[in-house]
Amino acid sequence: MRVSEDREKVRFVSGDAECVAWHYPGTNGACVIMTAGGGVTKEPGTDPFARRFHEVGFTVLALDYRHFGESGGRPRQVIRVKEQLADWQAAIDFAPTLPNVDPAKLAIWGFSLSGGHAFRLAARNPRLAAAIAQTPLADGRVAALKTMRHRKPLPMLRLIGRGLLDAVGSLFGRQPLLVPLAGEPSTAAFLTTPDGLDGDRALNPGNRYPEWQQSIAARTPLWFGFYRPGRDTPRVRCPLLVLVCDQDQTAFAEPGVRAARRAPRGELVRMPGGHYEPFLDGHEQAVEAELSFLHRHLLDPSRAVRPDKAQSH
């Protein structure tokens, strides 16, 4: 279904559900497969970067995971890591069927939680030509421990209690109990970090995406600290760009730095700012770094450097 001159909606099956994605037809044969962060749908989470990639000739496939946005899957607003990895894998398998896409020129892009997923997917897909992880959640244990300093005791207990009720209710088929994606430290929100509060301003300026439901199943924090995808980067064989922000108080920079340095072909870009800085004042810097990386590794491999360790910019 074509909805505009520069992109159309496409659908593909993943598991027991149908995933919906934006397809931006490109001209250079390369395709960037994009997903947004935890609880973020494809429009607020990928539009600013997808359009810039598309403007210079890349095909883009930007999807909603199951249980979110326009994709299927019940219950809603629930993150299941295995399913999200499967959805992204289904998109990787679907991308070569799109017009003018060279199967040898596929790249993946994700930020925050999906940036962590990018490590895992790149390790499992040696045929990928490149991968980009932007402000990635590389180590959930580090993030869970450090973000606790931005929670007040009573709201934290309310969050844990609601999460336990939600987890138990899920065993009996009950609808998820939801919590806000972000809020003040005095609230029982998923993110209460100072830069976590920038999410709406960064991704949804002027309420550009009013259909985006900014809430998530309360059980999410219960498993969050056990997810450590940064440990997969030694097995990533394709070029991997990790972009971190030094004042990131949500996913934190150092786990991402370590992940980049462990990757055989890792490249590291550091920039000032918080978790959402690539969507704010640092947008041009982030886009330029990522486009340079994509051009080198997808369009002009003769210029690509095979570093012995991550290169910092």
C-alpha cells in the first residue's frame, strides 16, 4: 500500500503475527533495516534517520515489533526479547525481496534497547554488510543498577509491586498492567533518569505522533537487568558502528564503548549529550557519522578500514 511518494507500507509474517514496516525505495542497491528503542514505534523512533538515509539513495525498511504500533500480536505493549529478535530477523530475510535491494548490501540500525539487539542480530547474521548501534543498551545490569539512583524508594516499590502483579497476571492471560515509559523520580515510571525525560521532546516534538502510546508492560523492569547483549560483539564479523553519548544516564556510554572495542571490526563514535542527543542538537553529527560508515562499508568497500580495535571519533 503506497501512502506517499517516498515511502509505502509493507507487511511480512513473523511467528504468529504480521509485522508492518515503512519501505523507502532506494536507488543504490543497499538497504538499512531499522527498529526503534524499547516501547517506541517506527515513526518517532526511525523517521528522522530513515529519511536522511533515503535521501542519499539507501532503501530503508523500518518496522514495528510485534505487540507495538501497527504490527500484530497480543497482548499489546509487551516487550519479549526473543520475539523482537525474531521480528528483526524476519525483516532481514524479507528485505532482499524488495525492489533494487542487493542481498550483499544489507545493514541494520537500532538505538537504545534495539541497539543492544543489533549486537545479537549482527553476531547471528554473518551475511550482514554492516550494523549500527546508537546509544545502545549494551549491559542491562549496569543500566539497572545505575538508574536506581534516580528513583525514590516508595515509587520504586510501587513499580516492583506493579511489575510482579503484571507478571503473575500474564500467567492467567490477563491484560498487561502498564506504566509510563518515562516520568519524574517520584513516579512509578519505567525510566526516571534526567535524560529519559527528554524522550518525548526528542522523538515526539509538538506531539507529531499522537498515536504513539508511551507506556509499557509493568513486568519489563523485572528482566531488564538480565539482558547483556554487549557480550555478543566478539562474534560480530561485519563492520559495527557503536555511537555513544558521554552523558547518557539511561543506557550509559561505557558498556557501549567496551562492546565496540571487543568487536573484530568495531568502530566507535563518541559525542557529548544524553541518551537522546542524536535526535536533538547532535542529530547532524550522528547522521554524518552513520552515513559515512554506511557509504564506506556498503557502497565503497575499497575505502573501508579494517581496524584492529574500535576507532574513536
